[in-house]
Amino acid sequence: MGKTKDLNFRLEALQRLRQAIASREQDLLTALKADLNKPELEAYATEIGIILSEIRFVLKRLKSWVKPRRVKTPVTLLGARSYIYPEPYGVTLIISPWNYPLQLAVSPLIGAIAAGNCAVVKPSELTPHTSAVLAELIGDIFPENYVAVVQGGADVSTALLQEKWDYIFFTGGAHIGKKVMEAASKHLTPVTLELGGKSPCFVHRDANLDLAAKRIVWGKFLNAGQTCVAPDYVYVHYEIKEDLIGRIKTYIAQFYGEDAIQNGRYTRIVNQKHFDRLTALLDSGTIRIGGKANRDKLTIEPTVLDEVSWDDPVMQEEIFGPILPILDYQDLDQALETVRIRSKPLALYVFSESKTVQDKLIRHLSFGGGCVNDTILHVASPYLPFGGVGESGMGAYHGKRSFDTFSHEKSIVKQTTLFDLPFRYPNVKKGLQLVKRFLK
């Protein structure tokens, strides 16, 4: 009883997880290639490397995180001391998606283990090779009553959600997120929902256009756009739109060649259902760059759409693929308001040399997190909490926040027995006057 709460047990478990992932690196890379055609550099950087880095970060700091924290005590509790004890919730359920099938399964698991919980991980059935390697890896290093991987389709997820859990951590779309929250409400189970949304990328007229184009292309077409924090669309000042599109075209060619479908270094769409959904969006606006698709290879080349309106299908849902709509504005305040009245996105990016422009967008728009003069990189910092707001999710994790997410903070007052202030008791004369004077 309470074995997983022991600090050494947690540290050893994280060490075993790190060693197992490192030792199975090639198996994992092969599985990611089989599932999504992920190039090795991209797969290592966004899946394996980021997990190993996260574990190292937690291992160095966990000893201090688990200690009870003494906090200030108000004068009204004279003689007492106050503490916060972090403790595990218990048995947690982690449901992970297919787009980063290793990272988004293991990263929350790191937090669950660090906080002293047991965990059941349900990976995506859409990436079966990676899920199988993960199940084997976890089964080799942990007993099933501590950490277990349960494979299967939507029916398995539904069955799991009918059980009573102490905490549920879900990453995926808002539609399924609502079902997860509904199921959790039956047992009043706390949840973290990591969802998505249409993340805007503002490019103001004073931006460093070459770097903006380069970093937008990298962030948008990484993993073939199947990234929850990818720039969903670009909102650019009308004076520089054509220049930006030209530079985007240059960097697409540099990164992926003249034929991304054939080059073998470009991630594919996860399945035919998503491929068909994405190709239907190509009818929105005018194709300025790309537009070719190969259903047999489940590949859509990096595509840029121009002359897009807010009423077009491509602007009605999160794209989650390698299609980048370009919209332009003349007045930044009007553009800001156009974005503000819509659902709160998971991320926002702004390219501008003006601190005034940067601060205006950061302060007046609600979103999960983001970057100034870059894309996606905020997700890579263990010092920054990652999560959404509104329809883009609730709760956050990464680094210390992962430990906090999977921990209940128990508040404790330790009172002295050396003396006892009498005026709180009902038999004290003039007790009300004394209490009023004391509370002032």
C-alpha cells in the first residue's frame, strides 16, 4: 500500500522508462515511419528526444517537488503553521491521439508517475505500429497493476470511460473531449482536456518577412500539418501578402523539394477518412502553392490557399493538415476583433518587430499559449505550462505543471498546544467584539 508514493520508487520508474525508450529508439522510429511515414529527424525531435528531455528535467527536480511546502499563515491563526502536501490522485486514465502517438502518450505518463499515481494508457488505434511497440515497452518494464497499456478502438475507449477513475487526461478533438468530460462527470472525476482549434498566425507589415515565412513553413508543415498547435491560417497585412506568399513558396521548395509527395521525407495523412476530409477543403479559395494529392500514398503536398473568406469550409473547422489559408487585413484592430469573437484557439503566433503590436495581440486575445516571431516552440519548454482555454481545452502540463496536474494539493494547518486563544469559543464574554477587533 502506498508503494508508488515512495520517492525512490518514482525515480526508479522514470529511469526505467527513459532507458527503455532510449534502448528501443530504432523500433520506435520504424513504427513511426510505418504509421505516418515520419522522417527520422522529425520523429526523433518531436517524439523521442522531447520525451527523454522531459524525463531528465523531472528527475533533476522531483525530490524538491514532492516535499511538503510551508506557506504563510495569517495572524488570525496565531501559533499555527501551514503546509501543502502534494499527493497522487490514485489511478489515472490517459487517452492519447494519433498525430504524435509516442510523445502524447508518454509525456502525460511522466507526470502521472512523477506524482505517484498508477496509470492506464489508451493509445490511438490509428497508429497501430507505434501503439504496439509502446505496449510492449511498457509491459517489459512495469507490472500491469502499476502502468498498463490498453489497445483497441473507440469501443475500448468508451468502455474505459465507463469505469471510475481518480483522474482522466485526454488529448484529441473537442467533439470527443466533450464525451470524455460527460463520462467523467458521472463520477465527478477531474479531467485535463488537451484539444485544439484554429490557431491564427498574424504577420504585421513590419515583420522580418524572410524569417516569418521560414518559421511559418516549418511550423505549419511539420508532421504534414497534423499538429494541434500548428498555425491554422495566416492573417497578414495586405501590403506584404504577395511578398510573404512568394517567400513561403521558396521555403516549401527548400524544405520538401519540388515534389513533396515523392521525396520520402514528408509525413503522410493518417488514413483515408482524414485524407478525403482534407482534399475537400482544397476547393476553398484559390490554390497559390501546391494542391496536389495522392490518395494511394495518403499524401497532400504543402498547399497555400489565397482569396479565402471566413465562410469557406476551410475556415469552419481546425484544418489539421498541410493546407494553409492566407487572409489579409488593412486594420489590425478589426482583424483582432474578427479573431476575438471566434472560439478561443490553442495557440497564437505574431510576427512583428513592434512591441506595441505584440502586446496588443497577446493581451486582447484569449488563447492557450504561443510565440512572438516563431511558431510551435513554446511547446518544447518544460518551464512553460502547455494547455488550452475555452474550447481549446482545460488544464495544462509539461515540466512542473505535469507533476501539479496529477497531484492533489492537501492543505494542512499544524496548531500549537502551548497556548489557546479563547475568544473563538462560544462561552467567551464579549467574544464578538474580540473577534471583530482581531480580524481587523
